[in-house]
Amino acid sequence: MFDHCLYFNTTALARALEREWTLAFKPFGLTPSQAFMLRAVLSRPGMLQSELADTLSISRSTATRTLDGLQRLGLLERKPTDRDGRESAIEPSAGAREMHDALNAASGEVTRRLKKVMSTAQFDETVSKVKKARDVLE
């Protein structure tokens, strides 16, 4: 019925991928949203909250809620900037830095598993096409 519906198929795909990454990040006590945000902060410590929201293609209010959760878990700190008192630089905690490699490995394992199931070529093509569609619609 919905074989040619972009919304239905991408939403169904998103739910399947959410399950995969939920299992991958469960040992860390993190949701996929929290884990991807933490990975972004670990890759660019000191990023402004607005830059983080842009990097993850999420609203600033969604970024705030996810950051609040990570801060409650003791995985990051918000530090005021000299430029603007309304903006915060986001810094990972020592505990977050300790789990950096393991988070990346868990995510990499999901990617390897999906490439095995789909084939590397189909995986890479799907990611590329979804990203292009997203770029056009943003």
C-alpha cells in the first residue's frame, strides 16, 4: 500500500535503526540521541550549543533537553564563553573521555552488521541517497 511513500518507508527505516542503536548504546546507559550527541562533543570539545544543534540537525530546544540529560549523567559540562553570556561551550567530562573509544566501537559494530546484512555497496548508496534527500529538503 505504501511501497512508494517516502514518509512511510523512511519512518519505518528510522524505527528499525533506532532499535539497532538502542541495543548498541544500552550498556552505556545512553539513548542513541545521547550517544550521538556525546560522540559529537567528544570529537569537538568546546563546541557551542548552537553549533552542536546544527551539527546534529536538531532544534536548539532538543539539544538543550539532550544536553541536560548528559549533564545529569555527569558526562559533560557547559562552560560560559567570553563572547556571549547566553552561549555555552560544551566540554566532555573525564568519564565521557574514558568511554569515547568504546562508544565509537559500539557504533562501528552496528555499521559493520548493517553492511553485512545489506552489503557495503547498498549501505553506502542508501546513506548517500538519504543524505542527499535530507540536504534538498532542509
